[in-house]
Amino acid sequence: MSSTIKIRVSAGAKTEKIEMMPDGVLKVRVNATPEKGKANERVIELLAGHFKLSKSRIAIISGHSYREKVVLIDLD
């Protein structure tokens, strides 16, 4: 089973964390800068730790170069 979630990324943040926003979107704050996919890589690492899954089971499916992204999570 797979699930998609909407996230909002804040790159270059002082502290890394994941929090639920009132609109139901996960806000992911990462230290990495949005250069050469570094922030996206860190987002996947944080989400993998949060959901206790391997990084290979999480993929950004849209919004690679935007703050708002859709992430596919493979729960099987």
C-alpha cells in the first residue's frame, strides 16, 4: 500500500523538524540549502526517520524545485 502526502519545505532552517500545520500539510524544516537537490535529499532522510522507513520507500513525486511538494510513501 502506498500513500501520498503534501509537504511544505523550509530549506536553510536553523533547526530541523517536522510539524503538522493547521491546514493538514506537514512542514519539514531542513538545514540543507536548496542547491543541487541537497534539501530534497535531506527531506527524504527526515521523513524516513519520522515514519521509521528506509529512504528507498519515500519519493518526491512532484514539486522538486518548489516549497510545496507531494511525497509518495511506500508502506508495504
